[in-house]
Amino acid sequence: MAFQRRIFSGIQPSGNLHLGNYLGAVRNWVALQNEFECIFCMVDMHAITVWQDPAELTRSTRELAAAMIASGIDPQKNILFNQSQNPDHASLAWIFNCVARMGWMNRMTQFKEKAGKDRENVSLGLFAYPALMAADILAYKATHVPVGEDQKQHLELTRDIAQKFNHDYGRELFPLTEPMIFGTATRVMSLRDGSKKMSKSDASDQSRINLTDTADAIADKIKRAKTDPEALPDTVEGLEGRPEAQNLMGIYAALSDKTLEQAVADCAGKGFAEFKKMLTDVSVSVLGPITAEMRRLMADPAYVDGILRDGGEKARALSAPILREVYDAVGFLRP
Ligand code: AMP
Ligand code: TRP
């Protein structure tokens, strides 16, 4: 059966949105919205698989919505909402909990990493996390999901769940969703250590450029970013073995919409002091308007909440008929 092409992606509202989130995720989504029907979901239900302070969760959800809108995601053209607004995700997730096998879930590397040695003490939700993710996607019969490499395994599980459901209930109800891994997606590393990913959970705020940073804060963080003593190379190969130079050059290229080759050619032979000024200029010119728009939106929470509510209604209008099909397939009497 042919399924209409539909894109779904989710992102956790867990605070401290940074340049890595922007270059690795949000910016790619902005590019997609012109070509496809897109559903962008802030997964607050996934967020509470680990403890979240309630007031902070509300704030982070609004901040994420503001960041997405400020980055250019058009809430008229796309569906932008927070997961908990549409109860169909949770309903379908329960059904998927009964389709997925313990053995499949036990293999999930993200769970193993997040649970660590404390397995007995993590929430049941953390273990079931990938079944809820499958429900997010399949509640809309989404065919494509833009994600980072780290989420590929969860998408394979989504396909396994779809396949087993279709098989067990004898109908081609769900598509086998494909990942969309962006070839050009930039992996942004910490400003303090070029071998570590830029991350919201890094204890040092100096390690990341937050989307809420002022121009002065950005300039200061770049100025203090770790480097090495050499001048910049004249070839991409020359960046090898120089993780900090590689990272800063990658950021410079991504923010100035250049290939790495072009960016390296621009900066060949320059010292870090000069290069850091160029990097600061392009960072402030790209992020400045986004930050300003985010601030404006954050000052008007009623407006942001209204957008998310509208999005939630549009989302539910799409998922409701799909859930009816699922109920029929499973043998549930419909409400
Ligand atoms: P997280 O903040 O880990 O929940 O990730 C949210 C999204 O941002 C995911 O699509 C990640 O792949 C992306 N992302 C997070 N950190 C980075 C980074 N340092 N570089 C590139 N992409 C990132
Ligand atoms: N697990 C994803 C992450 O941590 C977030 C997510 C939840 C998601 N549901 C999704 C991503 C559905 C894509 C599709 O990044």
C-alpha cells in the first residue's frame, strides 16, 4: 500500500537550547517545511521519563516553541505542538507496549546509557520510551523522520513495531518509516573540549553557545574557546588531529552557509585571534535575530500557548481517524 509522504519529528523540551540543537536539528527542519507536510512535536511526555521540575518543564516547552518559530518554522504551514496535548500518543503507546517484546527493548542502547548502573531505580517510562516514540510517529502514519544518528535504533524499533502490528492484526495499517539523516548535519562539539559533543547537560556554560545568549556572551565564549597553537591550515586535511580547530571551522562553515573547503580557503594561514573575530561576527549575525525574536515570543506566553493549542488540535484531527482504525484492528469498542 502506498502511504502519503509525511514528516514527523520530535525534540525534548529540556532546556538550554544551544548551537548544536540549532545546526544539528532545527535548521534542517526549517529547510524541510517548504517541501513537505511536517509535524513538529515537543515531546514533554518523553521529557518526564527522567525527573523534570514542573515549572521548568513549562518554561522549557515555551522556550523550545519560541526557538523553533524564531528559527523560521512557520506554525501556519506546519503542525507545531507539545505531545501531551494529543492524548492519542499515549493511547497508541499503550497498544505498542503490548506489541513490542521485552527482548527488543532490552537491546536499546540509549536506555542502557541513560540507566547506567541504576537500572532498578529508573522509571518504567524510560524503558518504554521507544514505544512512545513509535506511537508519536505512527499516530500520523508518518513515512519519514529526520533525526540524528543516535536515534536510528529507535527508528528501527518503530519499523519492527509497525511490522509486527501489521502482521499480527492482518492489515497494512502502518508504514515502515524511514529515517532522514542529514548528510550535511553538523555535529557541534564543546567549546572547551573538541572531543565532546556540545550538550545541554555539560556543567560548564562556557562549553556551549545557548540560543538565549547575548552578543557579548557569544563573543566572550568564542574568545575563550579552546584552540591549539598553530595557524589555520589551507586544506581540510590539515584540520585532522586538531579537534578544536576542526570544530570551530565546522561551525564557521555551517553558519556562513559555506562548504568546509570554502571556509578553510577563507581562513587559510590566519591565526585564531583573527579567525575568532570572523566566527563571532557570523555567529552574532545569524543567532542575534533568532535570539531577539525568541525573547519577544517568550515575553508573550499566551501567544505561544495559543500556537501550541492550535497545533495540538490540528494534530489530533490527523491522528483521530488513524486511532479509530487501530481500535477496530485490535478489537476495541470505540468510544
Ligand atoms: P538533545 O538536546 O540531545 O535532546 O537533541 C535534540 C536534537 O539536537 C537532536 O536532533 C540532536 O541530534 C541534536 N543535537 C544535540 N546536540 C547536538 C550537537 N552537539 N551537534 C549536533 N546536533 C546536536
Ligand atoms: N527520542 C528523540 C530524541 O531524543 C525525541 C523524539 C521523541 C523523537 N519522539 C520522536 C524524534 C519521534 C523523532 C520522532 O532526540
